[in-house]
Amino acid sequence: MRAIDNLVERYPKLASCRDDIQSACDLLPRTFACGCRCYICGNGGSAADALHITGELVKSFALKRPLDKSFVERVTDKELLSNLQGALPAFALVENTALATAFSNDCAAEYVFAQQVYAYAGQLDCVWGISTSGNARNVIHALKAAKGRGAVTLGLTGVVGGEMKDLCDVCVCVPETETFKVQELHLPVYHAICLTLEEHFWGNQN
């Protein structure tokens, strides 16, 4: 795929996890093609990455995204149609401050992502966990809850993989160990995944 070829050309050290990046790019189209959704979680910088990924999937990234024909046929408001773009249903589980603080206060903070996965995720949805160590407890609990819901699991972490590695159907372990260096490689990886998804769903319409 062009985006992955370009990624490895610009970041040669990512050649070591190229196959796993490709697997992520194969997994996610199956999720979205069957009308399912992707739920993304992480902490700190990884929470920011979850929001960043959601933004790239819910609006256009590098290509123009025409709207679904069935939607266009049902809507008569031309201005509305001209201001919307094709989208993939992705949600960052880090956004709901009221829920997060209530659950943390009333129950247990490290299960706040798992609670949302239990509430939202269904069979064949994707739960995408991001953790530089692969051991963030709230992310691990979310992935376990995803398994219970019959969702597929995707991980993005550092070279060791941590506990996350064994809980994910696909786990991309970038070849770094220090937190900031792992995060520096996470961004181009998920950009390549988002570009590949956009090309898959809208490339033939551009």
C-alpha cells in the first residue's frame, strides 16, 4: 500500500513492524465496511492521539469524501449537503469528562474505559488501545471488556508490547522504549493507517 511504503521510506526503523501495520490496515476496513465502529483509548499523550485519530477518521484527511448516496437522496437541504463530508464512525473514549469523573469517584478510575466499552461496543466493533508501555491498566481492562463483547482489538505500543500484546488481534509495537520516542513513532503510524482507510473507502471516487 502506498501509505505504508511511504511510511517505511521516511521512517526506516518501522520496517520491523510493517507487517503488523499492514494487518491493522486490513482489520479496520472490515470493521467499518460492516457498519461497525471503532472506539479508541489511551492516557496523556496517547489520549491526545486517540482524539487525533478520531479527527482524521470522522472528517476528510487527504482526499475528498463524497457523502453516501442514500443520505443524499433523503436530504433536501442543499446547504447541509454541501457542508458535510464522508466519515468513518470513530469515537475517543477519553472525551466524556462528566462520565469519567463520576465513574472514577463512585467506582474505580482504572475501569472507566472498560465501562464505556461494555456500554457501547458490540460484536465486530474495534477497540483500539494506545499505551507506550503496553501495560496501562485502564487500557488493558478496556481490551479485556472488548473481548467479552466480541469486539476485535487493536493495539499501538512500544517495542516490548507489554500485556497489551497478548490481548490484541493486531498489535503494532514500534521499535522504541522511551515514552516520548514511542509517541514520536505512533503519529506517523496512525497517519498511515488513516490514509490507507481513506484510500480504501474513497480512493476510487477521487
